[in-house]
Amino acid sequence: MKTNLGTVSIYNRVTGRDEDAVIYQGFDAQNLAHIETRWRPMFEERRVEALRIGASASDINAEDARWEWGRKMLAAVREPFLYELFVLEVAAITQAIMLVRKGGEKCFSRHEEHPRAPLIYVDFLSTAPWNRPRMVAQPVYAGCGRALISTAISFSFEEELRGRVGLHALPGAEEFYREKIGMTDLGVDEDYSGLRYFEVSASFAAKMFTSPEGGEE
């Protein structure tokens, strides 16, 4: 089942104009088809090129290229009380996808502001290969990942978790979460493949979703 959560504006780098993107809670067969028939061939083509020149997956912004989104979608269907899946589309084409976890050991804060408070944990987030710097010469849409992180924060508010969100970042995404989103970098997690752990605190979430006039943006 797929529910329209509303429209956000993202920037088209090619045309220089903003465009409407629709965020959905849930997914359908078309989303998986886009990933398997449009995303995966581009990832594989660039991976082969990278191997030929001795570049790494990080060098071409493709550390997540082999994630099996079909399995993640199945997990969301089988365990709806544990997982929630969101997709972002422009002109009915899947531009980004995110799986969040609503319960379990990962869903407790490490932030000094509210240690062990429950939160929403972003298990996986991917954007389409044609939107990625270093993956393609001319990326198309900017802001897809930011829009889905904002969605995770909104979902945290809906779950009465005050906007708290946590995640482990792949090395190539650390700067995005630290500098572009402004999440708190809580350091390397040796118990999680040495990935760095980031959080959106409740106070930061409140600032993100409150305008200077005091109303919600």
C-alpha cells in the first residue's frame, strides 16, 4: 500500500528550476521495477568503469549500489510494526527511497540531550544514480536525500518521538549528514562496522521544523 504524503520542491540542476516531488509512505511494484531496471544497470555500468581505472565505490559515490531493495521492501511488508518505507518520485519516477526502523535496540538515542530516549532509525537511504555527483557528469535532482531525512524527522514527530532520528553513515555520506543536514556526529561505532553514527536531536528537530514566527514551515 502506498500513501501520498504530499509534495515538496526539489532543484533540477539541468534546467535550473525547482520541480515538484511527491513523497509516499509505502511503495508499489513500479518503485521496485525502477530500481531493478533503471538504477541497477547504471550502477553496474559505472562499477565496471571504476574497476577499469582503479577507482573505489566511494570514489564514484556508489557504496550502496548493491543493496537489495527488493528484500528490504519485503521486510517492510512482513514486519509493518518494525519497518516503514518511504519513496520520493518526480513525474512518477523513483528518485530516492528510505527504510526506517521503528523499534529495537537501534532505536534508542545516544545523544547527551536525551540518552536512551526512543527514536526513529534510518536503516537505509538511497538516491537514484542519475542524481549523484561523481556518479554522473551532470546530476539531475538535488535535495532528494534531504527531503527524505526531513520525512524521517516528520515521522518521528508523528510517532511522538519529538523528531529524534539516528543513523549510521557510509563513509561517502558522512559530510552530507554532518554539513548539509547538520546532524550531530557521535563518532565511530566499532560495533557497527566502524561506521560513524549521527543523530538529529529533539532540539535540533524543533528548530528545523519551526519558522522564525513560531509556526510550522
